[in-house]
Amino acid sequence: MDIPFPFVYKFSTLNINSLSALAEGKAWFSKLADFNDPFEGQFILNPPDLKNERERFFEHLAKNIPNYPLTEPVLETIRKKYLNSPQEFDRTITSIVDTTYRRFYESYLNIGAYCLASDIPDVAASHVSNVMMWSHYADGMKGFCIKYNPNKLINSLNELNDDKFYWAKVEYQDNKHTVDFYDSMDLENHATIRAIQTKHTGWEYEYECRLLTNNSGLYKYSHNAIECIYIGSKMPAPHEKILLDICAVNLPDVDIFKVRTHQGGYAVELGRYQKYK
């Protein structure tokens, strides 16, 4: 399915890594473990309800325990263990739930993600005018922003690399994502995967779209996916010249715009920037 956003944006500080990635047409997919949100990938796993659905849990366990070398049906053995020591059985359940949570959570931390901002529906202004994004991710307007065509970007990633790439729109809510224990066991349900698509509403200003793959690292994409580049007005002149020289060699047909704070209010002002010749 195509990404439904017309454009996505990558706000970056200017350093040797971001410059070389831009020149080579490569995107750095970070581990979720390295993200700045301490709640990244966390979720609440609801334990089985033994009071009201005890038999359901027994049947679930029975499906995952081999009958051999038991001398009686697995389900009957489980029932007896519970009746012989309910408290010990509860401790076993707690251990199973904790192990299940850790297994999923730790696997998420190694997923690679390229985090992008997208335009907000029903908001006329381009996301590149978002002051918060320039402040938090582009070194207070000393950095730059790449505007991508999202479908050209993900299609070229899939064409130019061996790994497979997917996209996910981040959802924002006040509470952690909650997963039912039985849904976590059903791999077809993908209930736990939604944990990496959920963030607190405090991050909503990002309106984030993530490109995901199984491993972190640098991945090649086509420069044709770049629509234009925005330069923050506080970027030092020598740094700006380096960026422009890189664009002149590697992205000669890409438009470059200057971005500055508006003189009359808390807003961002866009203007056409003339490249060096």
C-alpha cells in the first residue's frame, strides 16, 4: 500500500555523517533503543484472567506443551497442577507474561527506523515551517531539512537494498499501548507491533511517519526521491558553502530554499535560495 502523505521531511543537524549520507544517497536507520523517547516500544501486556477465563488459559497452555511423555492428556495435567497449588500456578503465569513481554520488547529495540515528519491533514502550512522540528532536530536552525517524495523513497530503498522496508504512521495517545496476552501469542494479529507505532500525545507535533526494516544501518536510496532541501538561517556560512557544494555535485537539479524565523511572530518564513555557481 502506498504511503498516503504527499511529502515527508527529515530534519538534520549538519555534521560529517549527515553530509556524507546526503551526498551518497543513504539513509541511517537507527535502532529504536537509541531513540530519545525513553518509552519507545514499551507497552502494557494484560495477563490472562484466571478468575473468569481460567479454562481458556489452560487450553492455550495445552496447545503449546507436547503430550509425550505424559501419561494423561496435557489439559488434564494442567488442571491438576492448578488445583494442587493455585499460588504456585499464579507465579508461573507471572513468569510467562514477563518472559513474553521481554521477548517482544527486546526484539523491537533492534529494529531499524528512519523517522520522518509528514504534513498534517487540514493544516495548510508545510511541515517544514514547524518551529519545534527545527529546534529539536535541526540544531536550532543551524541544520537542514530534506523534503522527500515518500513513495519514491521507500520504493528505491526496496529496489537498491537486500532488506525489506515498510512504513508505519505513528499514533498518539495519553496511555501506553495495551496488548491482550492472547493477542500477543497470535503472530498473525501483529498486536504487539503496534507498540512501535504508538507515542505519547506530547510528541504529536512531529506527525511522524516511520520507515522500518529489521536491522539498523545505512541504506541506499535514489536521489530522485528528494523534492528539495531547506537550509536553516542560522547555519554558519562555511557550513552552508559545504552543503551547497555537495548539492551542486550530487543534486544539481534539486531546488534549495532558505528558511528563517519570521520577523513579525513565532513562525517560519520560506524563501528561494540562490545556489553558488
